[in-house]
Amino acid sequence: MNIMPLTMARLGEVNLIKKIGGKDNTRKFLATLGFVVGGTVIVISEFSGNLIVNVKNSRVAINKEMATKIMI
């Protein structure tokens, strides 16, 4: 099982979230946006490492720093 940060995901590909890293408050914040282990995430677009993703039927913009903490 390969694990990699969300920043490495291909556009349009459905990815399973395997791990959320970072400090406690970072993990809680990401969870409120719908980034939970076992959930899916699709990268819609990427600009300078910042991502627009589809998670829990919502479009969310996250910066590169946050995206590196979401492991797929």
C-alpha cells in the first residue's frame, strides 16, 4: 500500500484518505472540512501547489501546506 501526500494526486482521480497528519488543531480543522480517514477526495485543480478538491460533495480550496498533511 503506497501512501503519498494529496499534493501528489492526479487530477480527477478518486483517492482514499489514509491518514491525516499535523497538530491536533490542524487535524480537527481538516475534519470539519470533510477530510477524514476512510473518506474520498478528488483533486479538481491545482495552482502553485494549492488545490481545489471535491470532498463530501463540496468543493474546498486548501493550501499546499494543508494538502501535504493529507495522506492518500
